[in-house]
Amino acid sequence: MAGGMTLIVRFRMDEGAKAEFTAKLKGVFAHMEKEETFVQLSLLQDGGDPRRLMVYEVRRETPESFIKK
């Protein structure tokens, strides 16, 4: 499929919830990495705020095809 898109998702949570949340998120990532349109995925910690995480995802599809799923 032609085209590409980048998704950026930000999360903010209490420090005590971050370890469990991150572990569960990595399980979701394992499934996402098997999808045909998957290109790249990164989980980033905000250097200025330890309560914030960001997911940076690159897919080989259009926003319209992504929404139709």
C-alpha cells in the first residue's frame, strides 16, 4: 500500500503505575510488530517529566486505511 503515516501517542500517569502500564504496553507492541503495515515503534520517556511517556509509531499505510481497521 502506498503512503505512510506516523502516530504519536502521549500518556501521563502516576509514577507508581508506570511499570505495570509499560509492561502491558510492551505486550501490545509485540502484536503490533506482526502487522503487515508496521514499520517502526518506539517508547520514549519524557526527560522533563517522569510521569509522561510517548509512543512513536510509523506505519506503511494512509490515515484513511488506518481508521477503517
